[in-house]
Amino acid sequence: MTSPVLYLADALIDGTRSVPQRPGAVLVDGERIAAVGEQARAAAPARVHVVELAGCTLLPGLIDAHLHLDGWRSLNRTDWVLMDDGLRAIDAAHDAARMLAAGFTSVRDMGSVAAVSLREAVRAGEVPGPRMQVAVKGIYQTGGQGDRAWLPLDMVRARESCRLADGPDDCRRAVREMVRAGADVIKIAASGGPRSMVPHFSPEELAALVDEAHRMGLRVACHALGAVAIRNAVDAGVDSVEHGYGLDAATAELMAQRGTFLVCDLLMRERYATRGPAFRYPQAEADAAARALETGMASLRLAHEAGVRVAFGTDYGGQPILPPNELADGLRLMIEAGFSALEAIRAATATAAAVMGWEDRLGTLQAGRLADMIAVSADPLMDLHIVRRPVLVMQGGRLIPPDIGTWPREAPVPSAALTARER
């Protein structure tokens, strides 16, 4: 049994208050927070071990509410289908460790071949990584989002992280299959991707997907882009809209009224637009990503103005264009969309925990919650950029070594190596 430890810092952002507490104090006992603020100092035993973090700010552990821990190492979507499963699992485990070192103590995986195995390995303590919720596979209509239509249908069904479903009965069956496979959340798609935004699934199919998932006690996260598809998803009763590019004012108001979350994930679009060509990403695709980023930023501003609950996500999948130590850069895009620094931090902590249904255990620094916590070297409300470089990372009361994700050593991906992997 470990002894309680008192962490002292210049400030504390607990995820619940509108202003930081100064100074900050958190008493950790085992895997949970015993007390916060002045109560932490008062409750600490006389001979408690004290860790002083001068100049630092304490925050809840970060949460990425939309990613794919699937070990992708190429920007080519066909490669994602064809990559070797063993290599995929090894690379995904490496990415998980790197994410944890970057301060992301929990994630929600929206469809990955390796996700269930990785979740169980993390739970068992066999590999380091964020605690995970997984969708197993996204449920999409045939010919829709996730169906690589240029590949043989049997190959897509066998190798892609999607389950193709058509008709209300098959949609219900697909939900049951995902539950059987170990899903914590059901992922569906009500539209195509950023370049089309064409609505997918009929209203009857969407209703069947949502009803079956809710009947089995699981939430529904819905990939939806374009005004019609987003409205269809919200009308069907999904719990969260993923991406949400093309949101209109009327649907934003409805989402705010119903408590439907928006999970924004603009960082990957920005990286494709700005860094894509340097990673052999076609210029036409980079230009399309830039247009999608503009549409997504407008939708994010609209959601914020309407009072929609917005959670932070990145859509990261392991692509070399976005190293895990840069994932927190997505908070900057929220600032550009009108969020305050505190609102952006809350989106990546308390609100992200709420979209996962884990708000009673993490996402805030409160007595009784799991001791998931990071410390940054200054005031993040003055310089949000420092969140990407935590000086301390704690998960469930355990301190995470800062070099846990740095093997092999970080280095730019040589073009020759990238080419070899893509063949």
C-alpha cells in the first residue's frame, strides 16, 4: 500500500471552476484523489511525502475523444487495409505509449483493428497506454464511409475496421456483433467524408442503429458531415456528432437543447493541408483538406455560439504527419474558433470524459476521482502551447516515466523508409 502524496503547484485547473485555484494542491492516495485545494493540505498526514512543482499548473489528464489507435504509418488509405496485423498491433502499442507520455491518459477509439487487444493489454498492465473506450468497428452502409470501393468487397469486409450494414434488421445485427466483439460505444456514419458530405443510411436505418445500441446500454457516436446528415443523426437520437463539418444554426440549437455532443477533430485536417505534400500526400488532397478545415472551423464557431457541448478529438491514427507529442495542438484551433483557453482545456478533460460517460471517475480533479493528472511548466491560460509538453504525467496514481514512449528515438520519417512501408 503506497503512502499518500501531496502535490503542490502555483495553480490548479480542476475542470469544474471558471477560474484556476491559486495555489494548487492535490492529495493522491493510491489510485485516487483524496482531496484538492485547501482540503488537500488539511487532510495530508503529518509525515506525508510532498512533491513541490514550483511555477507549474496542475490539470486533469487529457482525453482524446476521437482517434484510431491502429498503427497507421502511411497516408495511403489502401495501406491501412493491407498492413500486416502483427506490425499494426506493435505500432499501435508504441503510439499508445507515446500518447500517454504526452499527457493523454484516456482515449475513445472510433474503430481500429487492433483496438480491443490493445485495450485489454493496457488494462492488464502489459503495455503502457491511455485507458480506452473502443467502438471495435464503425458501422457503415455498403458503398459508404469506410468502404474502400476501389478494393474487392470481400477484402474490405475482412480487413477494414468497418462493418457494412444495409436495412434496419442488418443494422441491428451489426450493433449486436459489435457488442459481442467487445464494443464500449457504437460508431456509425450518417454521411460520407469531407469531400462529399452525402447523407448515408435511411432514417429507418439510423433509428434502428440508435435504438439497438441504447437498448443494449451503449452510446452512439455518429460520423456526420453536411447539414442534412447532421440533422438526420440528431433526429435519430445519437449521443455525439463526430466531425460535424457543415453544421447549420438550427441543428446547432437543437443539439444544445438535447445535450448532443459535438466531438471536433480539426487537427488532422490542418496537418493534411499544411504538411501533406512533404509526406507525399497529393496536393489535390491537401487542398481538399484545407477546404474541409475552413468548413469545420465555421461549424465549430457555430456550435460554440449555440452552447453545444464540445469535446476534443484529433482523428489521429498513427500517421507520421502528426506525432503524439503534437496532439494537444488541436486546442489552439479551438481558441481560433472562439473558445477561451479554459474552455478548450475543459473540452479535452471534463467534457471529453462526459461524452464517454466517465464523468463520475475522471476528467476533473476532485476527491474520489481517479488520479489522472498532468502538470505543465507555467500558466496554460497565458500560453496554451505548453500543454503539449507536460513536466509530470500521472495515470491512476502512477507517475509515468517521461521517456516511456521514446523508443525508438523520435526522428523525421525518411522518404525512403516511408516508401518501403507503403509498398
